Amino acid sequence: MSTVTTKEQFMTNLNNKDICLATFCDTAACEIKVKEWSKEESIKAMEACNEGEAVLTGSAKTLCIPFEFGKQDFSEAPESCLFCEKPAKVTALWGRSY
């Protein structure tokens, strides 16, 4: 598991089959956008490597919101969602959707 603070770190870790811990606004609309964006990014990476085989979907999805990292109090040091920059409500574990 890796804690990520940039989209580039997020994709690098996913491409290395790692689980990512990232701040998240906890909205369905944002998760859908992350899924679509990460799928596009993984296709680009596959094409750049000239891989002949298709990679499953390559898209990311939330796996869980760990209790110890979950509903954090961001009121004193507000953090933003890694993906949409709205206020973060949780930190979530992300992984590949297979």
C-alpha cells in the first residue's frame, strides 16, 4: 500500500499493481470520473509500451475506507480530494477493477 498525493503517483502505483491510499470527496460522481480517467491513462500506458494484448479494464475503484484512516476531521487542516479538488471527506484505498 502506498499513500499518494498526486495523480501521477496514483497511476504509477496502480500500474505497479499497488493499492493506493488517497484523499477522496466520497462522491459517486467523482469515483465514476476516476474510473474513466484511470482507464484512459492505463490504455495510454499500454499503447506507449507497444503491448499487443489488451489489459483488462485498467480502471481504478475504491476498495474500502479503512476505519482508522476513514472519516477524518479535516476541519483544522482542510485537504482536498486528490481527483476533483473538492474538500476531502475520507481517505480511501483504491485498486484496479478486474
